[in-house]
Amino acid sequence: MSGKRGNGEGSIYPYRNGGFAAYVWVTTPDGKRKRKYVYGKTRPEVHEKWLKLHNESRKGPVATTSPTIAQYLTYWLREVVKPDLKPKTYETYELHVRLFLIPGLGSNRLDKLSVRDVRTWMNRAMEQCRCCARGLDAARIRKEQRCCAIGRCCKRLPSRRTVNDARAVLRSALTHAMTEELLTKNVAALVKVRSGRKQRREPWSVEEARTFLEAARKARDPLYPAYVLVLVLGFRRGEVLGLSWQDVNLDAGEITVGRQLQRIGRRLVHDETKTEASTATLPLPQICITALQLRQKTQEVAQHTAGELWTESDFVFTTRYGTPIEPRNFNREFDARSTKAGVRKIRLHDTRHTCGSLLAALDVHPRIAMQILRHSKIAITMEVYTHVPSEETRKALRKLGKHLGSHAADIPARDQGQST
């Protein structure tokens, strides 16, 4: 029975080691006619594959070869991620693909990738120095070489969380390969992983935030209004740098968070916020209104000083010539101001955790604070309001928003904006 061909099985034939093979003429994606082969241990197994291949060939073009992981990831980034996702997401995915996935798994065939391959790659990635793997030290001039190139590894190992993030990118790509019917299972999703431990952060206390803001105000720092929005309203860096005057209504005491400014590759991108939840119209506490009024006046002085060199834009925060502020420069200014204020250096993003306590210290009504913090329940906001600072700190913060506008005209022209 096994040696007899059935109807339509003329292309099924015995193959090496007692197995069987078959082929179907298909049209490839580039329009050429080629044979597509299938293999199996028994004739019924091959016959089933052969019938499935026939059905696929009737529906449309069929690829006769399976791409490597490197080839498929390159296609996936170009045709799927870049057109459909945020530019920053594409940049992050491309980084993981370039630094981890292609070097570690790129030569594997897409249809042959196994759970063991992925697990082995992850284990090795966490033990391999990133400097050695990429030859970074060898690319430096000889007198600046300090680790791998001179036989002294710097042990710059990626964290577990970084490798897990790279695996998540691979899992997303393989999921798309399944939708394109190139795979029947996602081997990256089958790998059991231990989550990476998040680094514990210590945000500023209300007293430290107040010290920082007072130092920025006394120094007449042109970015003082930006720091107020970051600390009091919890603005992210991209949100504050992407803020336009059309989003600010000082008469109504409202501000709309809808766009962000980010450095994507070699260009600045002014785009909508990452998620719909990030877009909102928020009420402005008095300290924010006063700070933004101050910013209007300082920007007018900067424009007058720059003259023909001024670049017209609607951005609230600009350089001394009206151009957008480089995001990394904003971080540098924040770090420098922290040092001058004598407070602990923290990440700019960590200031968001101080926001709720500052609102309580500024006597902002809980219902307004709930809207600013975007809490779904007032009970969550009230938990923040139970941790209030001393009365002395509360008084100092309330004073911080008063009588600032009169100082704007006295700010020297050289301090009206930040250089890029």
C-alpha cells in the first residue's frame, strides 16, 4: 500500500533514509515558476503536505525558500514596524535587532528556529561583553583603547531586562511571521524567562523639589518655567519641549498635552504623544500660570535681541534663536541646575513621582489634582495627599509663583535661551 501511488500523487517519490518527498509547481512572489518541495517520513505525511502546498499555490504566490532571521527582521522593520508604529518605537526595535538579534540569531533559518536556539542565544547574550562583541574598543585610536583591544575586558554586560526586551522584539516579529503563514508557532513566546529586576529609584522629596525650583528662579534660569511644568504637572521631557503656545490658554488657566518633541536618528520629530491617555487638557495651578507668563516675556526679549537670526516657531521653549531645544541638552541643563542648587542628581523622568506631593503642598484641590495626575479614582489621589510636607515648605512654594513677571525684562540677553 505504501509503495503504490494514489491519484494525483505522481510527484511524490521515495527519498533518502526511507522517507518521501514531493513537489508542486508554484509562482514565486517575483513572478517566476519554480518547484516547491516538501518532505516527510511517510507517504501519507508527505501527501498531506503536498495537498496543503497545492492549495497555497492556488491562492497566490508562494516563496520557495525560507528567509534567515536577519532577512526577515530587516523586512519586518522596513515594511511593518516603520510604517505602522511610532518613530521612537521603530528606533528602539531597530536597536535591539542590530545589536542583539542579528549578531546572535541572524544566520538561522526562520522556519528552523527552535526554542533551544532562542534560550541558548539569551544565555550567551547575558554573558557577552557588549564592547567586545561590537569591537568598540578596537575602533578607538590606540592611545584611547582601554579594555578589549588591549586584552582587558571591561565586562560591559547587558542586563537581564535588556535581553528580555530583545526577546520581546523577536517574539513580536515571529508573531507577524505567523500571520503571514510563514510559521506555525512562535518559539520566542515558548521560552520561559525570569523578569529583570527594576532599578529602585529615589525621587526628590518636596523639600528638594522646592530647593531646586527656588535656585532656578533666583538664577533667572530661562528654563525655570519648563522645570515648573515638569515638577508640578508631571510633564515628560518630550511633552514640555513639544509644547506650543496654541496649546496654552492662560486666560482660562488650561494647558493641552497633545504633542511631543523627540530626537529620532538625525532629526527632531514633533509628533503626537505616545498614547491616547497621555493626551489631555489640564488645569493650571497659579505657579504654572505665573511661570508661563514669565516665559512669554523672556521669549519676546530673546526675539528682539536675535533680530534677523530669530527662527519663527510656535514652541514655548526654544533656544536663543527660536529653534527647538535639543532633548539631550535639556537633560544636561537639568543636571547642571541640580548641581548648582545643591540637590541630589536624579533622572529627569523621576521628577514625575514628586508631582503629586507638590500639588498637595501647593494646596491644589484634590479634584483638580486628580485631573492633573489622571487618576481614575479620587481615593488614589487622596493617598498622595496624606503625605504632605511641613507648613514652612508649603508657604515657600506658594510664594514661589508670585512676583516673577517683573523680573523678565531684567534677564540678560545671553540667558534668554539654551544653545543646541
